[in-house]
Amino acid sequence: MASPISQLYQPLISRDVEAFPSAVRRFRKDHDSIELFQAVARFAILCYSPSQHGKHAVIACLSTYQLRDELGGRFDDVVSECGVYAALSRQPWSEPPVTDPPRVGPGHPFSTEEIREAIASGDRRRGECWLTRGMREPGFDRDFFRAASDDLGDLGHKLIVANTAWEIAGLLGDEGRYATLRVAVWEWVSYRDSQPEADPAPEIDSADLLKSLIAGFVAEQGGMVPFHALVLFEAALLAAERAGEPALFRRVSAQLNQTAPPALELAAVASRSPIEPYPYRLARDYGQLLKAYSLAKRLGQRFPDIDFEPMLLAARYNLEHGPSFEEWSFA
């Protein structure tokens, strides 16, 4: 008889999304909601590819967990939508993904320079060996986020995905740590865009910058690009703290400040009050509305004087009226 995990994954592997809710209900008879989340998050990690939908399916899993209290009885339903998103966005597998780390000797290099060279050459295997050798060494968190923040191209996804992988690794436990953090390494080596600024970045008031980023997002009625600026803002805050390097946040802030609108007036985008987070097909907006609720919750704890309601209204407006990305990725 197939294991509970195999029974849960089977409709996802075959992309039989209509059968997945029944598989979830069977799984939940003997497992709690957190175990369901962990199973779906692991599936999303195994499905990961550095495509837009592939990475956002993983990010949506983390956002769902962060909203577990707000979702209440809808938590299982949104976790299920994360599973559907991961299943539909995965690349066809010719063989099961290898989750075990490569074998490396104790003398294998694990410095920041080593991973930067792997990224520069697009050498995924070299990056995996660096991760295997270094992830239990002192100072790994510093080197990890230094590497993640070097290239802020593609809307800052290298840093955003690194933060996501770091947090999910903490939720899934030590056994899956390598497979989860490997997601970040694959993102880093998959493309090369911008290089870090050589000059020291100026100090920018974080609250004022955040207000401007929200204003830009609202002015574009929930557009994808200004939303990623908000996500990158939080990612830089977290990465700077985890790496113990405030200069990291200053550098990202300086780049974000170049495109943030100077005016802080917030345009009206909807007349109704924001509804609570709810299940929907996440591919439509790359899970943006779900992530907006999570972002408002987390940043609201850091910046209690900032009103995040316009941001939530803009995100909902985009879901209801903006372009759908659902048909872009599913073969």
C-alpha cells in the first residue's frame, strides 16, 4: 500500500488537480495542518525551477504559513492551492529529483569567493558543492546572504528566493535543509544581471522609503514590478539582519530609492474594505495578493505607523482586474 505522502503527491505528479482536494482530506485524517503544509512545501521545493511560476509557488508556501492564524479554517484550502500551483508550474521530470547533497571532502572551499565564482560561471554543481561544504560552518549565514545580494537584477529575485529558502528550511527541519537551501543556489546560478555598487550606499530613512514604495504600487493599481520592490525591501531588511551587515540593506535601499515615486499621496483603487486572505488559483497573479497580506502583517509589526490598507486594496484590484499569468506556464 502506498504511503500517505505518496497518495498525497500522486494527483500532483499527474497534474490531476481536481483529485487533489480528496487526497488532502485523506491525508488530514491522520495528520495535522502543519504536516500538510510541510508535505506541500517539500513538493514545491522538489518542483522548483528558476521560472517565474516555479519560484513563486515556493514563495506562496511561505506566505501561507505566515498567514496561518489569519486564515484559520481556510488554511488547508490555501495550502492545497499552493500544491496545485507547484504541480502546474513544475518542469517535466525525466527522473525523480536528487535530494541528497553531493559528496565533498573536508578541504573543499566554502568561502564567499567560491560561491561568487560559481555564480559568475553559472556552475550549478559547483554551487551545490559549496552549499554542502559550508552550510554547517560558522559564518555561513553571512556568506549566504552576501552571495544572494550581489545581483539585484530580475526584480531582486536572488535575494527574495534566498530569504524564502532560509525561512522554509527552518520550518521543515534539518533533514531537508540542503534540498531547501539549494533552491537559492539554483536561482543564483541561473542568470547574471547587475553587479553590486562599489561606492558606499547612503543612509535612507526606511519608513519614508517604504511609504514611497507603497505609493508607487498603489499608483500602478497593484502592478507586478512595484510589488516586487516592496518584497525586495523586506528581503533586504531580513538579509541584513541575518548576515549582520547593515550595509546590505543600505545598498538595496539606495537602488529602490532610485525608482520610488517622490509623492506620497495614495490613489484610491477600490471602494470596499479589504477582505481577509482566501483561496484562489495563485498562478493568476503569481500569488501576489496572498503575499501582500503576509507582507502587510510582517512589515506592519516593524512599521506600526504606516497604513498598509491601500497596498492590500491595490493587490486585490490587480487580482480582479489585472492581467492573468495563469496560462503562461502550464504545459
